[in-house]
Amino acid sequence: MHEWLIENPNIRTIRVAASDLNGVARGKRMPVRFADKVATDGTRFPMSVLNLDIWGEDIDDSPFVMESGDRDGVLKPTERGFMPMPWLENASGLLPIWMYHEDGRPFMGDPRHALAEVEKRYKARGLTPVVAVELEFFLIDDAGKRLRVPMSPRSGKRRVAGEILSLRALDQFDDFFSELYDACEAMDIPADTSISEAGLGQFEINLMHQSDALKAADDAWLFKMLVKGMARKHGFAASFMAKPYEDYAGNGLHMHFSVLDESGKNVFDDGSSTGSDMLRHAVNGCLNGMPGSTLIFAPHANSYARFVPGAHAPTGIAWAYENRTAAIRIPSGPPAARRIEHRLAGGDVNPYLSIAAVLGAAINGIEDGAEPPAPISGNAYAQDLPSVPMTWKDAIDAFETNPETARIFDVELIRNFVMTKRQEAQYMSELSVEEQTEIYLDTV
């Protein structure tokens, strides 16, 4: 029997799960007696399953459905191995998996493989990206006709206000956060600081830097699954959707990264406060990559409601030192910790695709070796800057045709994602904002 299962004899069932293009977990539930077989041989399900729309429906005219006979892919365990699912009442184990062709080739429509391919480009140059993410989410009472802040389990009151860095707001949900941190420990998710944010019942938790981009993406994907599951266990909802409340700031997923050379030195550090040539080259790549990859950073109808001036959701393509109004921020601090913060993505992203888009754009910039425009100062929202696509349709079109995107993602993934988003856009246009919110609240 698998070592983890021997150490956890209370496990009754297991799940195997892979991320589809929307970041939704797709997989199977099975009795624990089949765990050894799936851990050794993997499992199978249709390739089309990683290319479903947000409702879980097949994509019309997808080459993976009727045209190919809806053929199977082979799904193998990732390096992660088994882990607990602390949000469930019954003791269960989760085995993350990713998809391959029958002949052993990676299925390039799998978002985890998309990130693995970007990571290979760094390794070929003797480089290693170091990645951390900050995830914002709302705790929500969705039992009634409109979304509300949950009642505090401690006071029985609803705090109808954004409370930035309020310890009181955190303490109101102390049982939830304590259990969440215990669960992160059990799942090997390196959760660090938690704070309250500007929205109603909005919080942010940082995941620590690590020199394994795939694990960083795994952690973010699993963390979103965990937070949503743990909230339901406590009697309310948690949502990473970009903009659940019209009048309050939305959710972001900010990504910090640096790059190490083979000796372990940060190549963005030249001993100065401004950083190295390679830092600026990476910044230029990130700026050039924004128009084509906006669909990755804002993948849903609701994503574009977050792009409003003054709400810490940047839309202008610019960079700056220690300036949170810019899309690319270079944080201050000791030179050895010099890094880039990419602030465009919403909380509703697929972490594999988002991290791949950022790192892929950065390595494009490093390979090109070109200087970025001058960094801005002051309020980016008040400046005349080139903008990312501001509508879902424009973002879909840009993702399909932008040459920078084609340098990052395989043609198969680009085609699949465009088909998925065009189908979703067609059906979402028929729904009210309330109906769209109901769909996005739990799925993203």
C-alpha cells in the first residue's frame, strides 16, 4: 500500500483530480482499495474533459469530441502525491494528476503542462524562477437573494464595511482561519501572512516564495479549492471571483517572482536599488505580454468589472518602483531580494496559466534583451498609458492573434482556450449579472 495511506489508515475514499483550462478540478472518486493502482498506473478520462466550459459542458465543434471520437487521455500522478482533504466530513485523500497522450507525450491542452514548458525554457538557460502569490477572496453569505457578509460566529453581527488590515475582522472568523492554516499545513501549502482587505468580508493570504514554479501553481490551485471547501464547512461561501460587489474592490492574484542563476544568485540584483539589466529586460517582456495574455489574467465575463480606475486593478501598461497603481511594481527592500510584482491578474484566474503567462513573458523579455519604457511615477490611473484589452471579446481576439502569446503557449492550448471563451461569452451574454454571479461564485 502507498506510504501515505499506511500513515493515514482512516482514509476511506480518494479523489483524483486535474485542472481544466478554467482551473476547475475534474476527476473521479473511488474507494481507497484502488489507490495503489491509480498511484502506479494513473487513470483515464476523455481529453475533452480538460477543455469544458464554466458550466462543465463540451465545447461546440471541439476537435476533442465528435471529430476524434472523444478519445481518452492518460492521467498520471504529479510529483505532489496524496494529500488530505480537510474540508470534507469523511476522511478522504486527493491525488493531483495531469494528462498525457497514449504514447507518453504531454497533452499540451493541460494547463499544468503549459507551465512546465515555460519552466523548461528557464532551465535551458541555467535559470530558476522563484515564485510567490498573494490571493484575495471574499467570505460571503449567499443563502439569500443578495450576497452579504457572513455573520461573525463570535458576535453574531455583520460588519458592513471594508476594514483594511483590521485584526478585529480577522478575529471575527478566528475558527475558520485557524482551521484553514491547519489544513494548509496538512496539505503542504506554505500559507504565510493573512490580512483583511478593502472589500466586504475580503481577506488576503500570501503563499511563500519557492524555487519550484509548478509547486507554487499547485499550491495556489489547491489553496483555492481548500478555501472554498473550508468556508462551506463553516456555513458560508468563499469566492475568488473578480468582482462580487459592484461598489467594492475586487479580488486580485498578485504574483511576485525573481530568477536565480546556477550559483543561486538573484539575477535581478546588481547591488543597486533599481535592479539589473536582466530585471528591466524581464519587465519589458511582461509589458509586451500584457495585451495578448489579458484573457489569462481576466478570463471571465465578471473579470472586466474589476477593471475600474482607482481600485488597485491596473489597466495601463506601465511599470514603476514601489507603486501599487502600476501593473508592474518593483518592491523596495534589500537588493538581494529584488523582484517583480505582476498585479494584473484577478483572483478568478487559473494559477497554472497565470504563472505561465507571467514567467513566459519575462523569459521572452530576457531572451530579447530590450529595454522597457521609463518607469512611471505618481498615479497610473491619471496618466495617458497604453491599455490592456478592456472587454472580454477584445481579450479573446488578442489572445488568439498576439505573437507574444504564441511564444508562451502551445497552439493547441491557444485554440482550445479561445473556443472555450467564445462559447462562454455567447451564453453569458444571455444572462443577467445576478445569474452570472451565481455561476462564478463557486466555480472560479
